[in-house]
Amino acid sequence: MRSNKYLANVCKEIYRELYKEAEPSADFDKLVESGEVGKRDWFMNYYLPMRRQGEIFDAVVKKYKCNKHEKNKISMEIWLGAAPSGVKKDV
């Protein structure tokens, strides 16, 4: 199995793609730099349908040829971490 640092980089790429396509669109690296990710429930301010999130996840783990164990580890981080909301807020 590859290192945790390697898998963390795969997670970051997934987050970058998720937030690039989210509504509103955001640069994940800038969110980290600005400290927004330290705020409570910050990710709820962004929306991306769950189906599209799954497609992005699958494409990135396929790109990196992640095995089943790595894919499970990454999925725990993404889905329990800070993926955008899959439910659109009422405005």
C-alpha cells in the first residue's frame, strides 16, 4: 500500500475537482489558505449533486490506480470529511 501522504494528495485532488465544479465554484487550495476550512460546517455553503461527486471520485481513484483498500480509505476521508453538500439549500 502507498503512503498516507500519497493518499492525502489523492484526496486533495478529489477535493479540488469537487469544489471547482460546486455551486458556487471555489479553489480548494485558496479555501485552505484563507482558513475557511477551519470554520464550522463551511462545506455546507457549497453544492454539488452526489452523482457528480461520485463520478469525480471514481475518475480520480482510477487515474491513480488505487486498489480496493486505498479506495476505501480515501472514500472515508472524502465522504466523512469536507465534500460539498449534496443537498441544495433553499434560498
